[in-house]
Amino acid sequence: MSAHHDPVHPSVPQPAHRNAPGSSTSRSTPPERSAGAVTTPDSGPVSAPVAAAPAPAPAQAQAQAQAPAQAPAQHPPRTLRPGVEIEIARIALAALEALAGMRDVSQLARWLTPEVYTGLERQATLARRGRSAHGQSERHVAYRLGPPHFCRPTVHTVEATIIAHGPVTSVAVVLRLETHGAHWRASVLHVL
């Protein structure tokens, strides 16, 4: 039994239909079908609903015909400058170390915008006061960083999230990096 392909559903092979015994023609011809009918080997044609695309309104069709062809939207490249993933990890780890009291916030000045630097300095001061109020000393916390997850909304911007696993808890660091000259600087930094 040979098969032919259905023009309505080209991916579904259909069996060839043979003429009835005693017929004068010996070649196979497909049975007549209505649009949306599917032939099954056992039961013959089965009606299947076919969704037709709605016809555009006359005013809309005329506007589409008169509109100039638009160029496809320009999306920023998916590849990043070499080393941006390393920069994401470095900035996130340095910020966590600054909040834990293991690093001075001034060491992050070249990686942060002035607004982010001021906010991180304020958070580090509050964390230091909280530790001293509870009699805790600054201790070394070893964070294990997961891979950064990032998107690139523009050519000069990268938004990233990185999870840092500590001995007791895990935290997420959310960053927005923007290019400033040849370097990336964090214009947003939140530790969650």
C-alpha cells in the first residue's frame, strides 16, 4: 500500500485509496474531501475544525498596504564582552565581603556609580553597627558563587543575578552594569 501526502496536513502521511474491484481504472486516486477533513486508515474522512485567519478590516488593510516596509527590530547581541561574567562575580563577591566587614567599601569605588557606592557604604555601616551591638566580630565568610544569570537590554547594559551560597544562608545579588568608557560599573546593586 503506497501513501500520499495530504495537502491540508502535509506532515501527516495518508494511505492511498484503491478503486473498488471491477472498476475500469487501475490507478489509485484520493477521495474527494472538504477543507479540514482528515482521512484515517480505518474510518475514512473525519471532519476536523480548521481555523481561518480573520480578514483584515478594509481600513486596516489599506493602512498596511500604504505603510513603508519596516526594518526588523535591532536586538542587542547575545554575546558579551569577554570577562563580563567575571566582572559580575567580582562585584557581587566584593559587595558581600564589604557588607560582612571583610573588605573596605572604598575598594569598590571604581566598580560602582556614586549613588550605588553611597548606598553600599550606608548598608556596610549599618551592618557593622548591628554586629557590634550584638557583640559579634567581623568574621570571614566563604561564599560559593553560582553562575550568573543575565540579560542584555541594550548594547551598553547588562542586568544580572547571581546566587551566593554561604555556610548558613544563601543570598542573591542583583546588578545592573553599564559601560563607562572601557569598564563596566554597577548602576544598581541589591543584596537580597
